[in-house]
Amino acid sequence: MVDMAHFAGLVAGKVFTGDEDPVPHAHVTTTTTHKSLRGPRGGLILAQPDYADAVDRGCPMVLGGPLPHVMAAKAVALAEAAGRRSPATPSGSPTTPRPSPKVPAPRRPAGHRRH
């Protein structure tokens, strides 16, 4: 079992692949949709076929109420994480943040003295 709430965006964006991607190696994988996937507050449970029936029995399809706008927002977040642009955000955005080539040093106004 793997909880990948903090790095699900890196898995969905294919930054973590092969041995770094926990989904093919775990029987059950859980994640949130509101952290690195940048979606609405909620979660997902992914299960390998051998465990799918047990997960379905233990966790009904929707817990807390089937809110259509939240389900739609999750679909958009997952599509964007997979590299597809949302019609709502035609400019799109990178799936994962790019490291800054250089972080500038803090600047102080001219004449500023440190006390």
C-alpha cells in the first residue's frame, strides 16, 4: 500500500517513472486530489485488479455525496496532470514546476542600513 498524496503530481506528470512510480508496484495506492494534483479537496483509491473488489466493497464509489462540480473539477485536474489542457484554461500550465536557473540574492533599497 502506498500513499502518494504529496507526489501524485510528479507521478501523473511522468516525472516519476519506472521504479519511482509506485502504482505498478503497490496493491493499493491512495492520494489526494488537492495537493500536487492541484484539484479540489478529495481523494482517490487505486487498486490492482486482484484487490479491486475488496476496495469497492469497503469504499463505495462516492463518499460524502456525489457533488457534480467536484467530480468535474477532479476530471479537469487529472486531465491537466496527464498533460492535456483544460478548455477552461487554454493557456495551460506546466505539469510540474521547473527549477529556477538562478535564485537572485535579496536586494535592499539604496541607503538601507542593517541595525
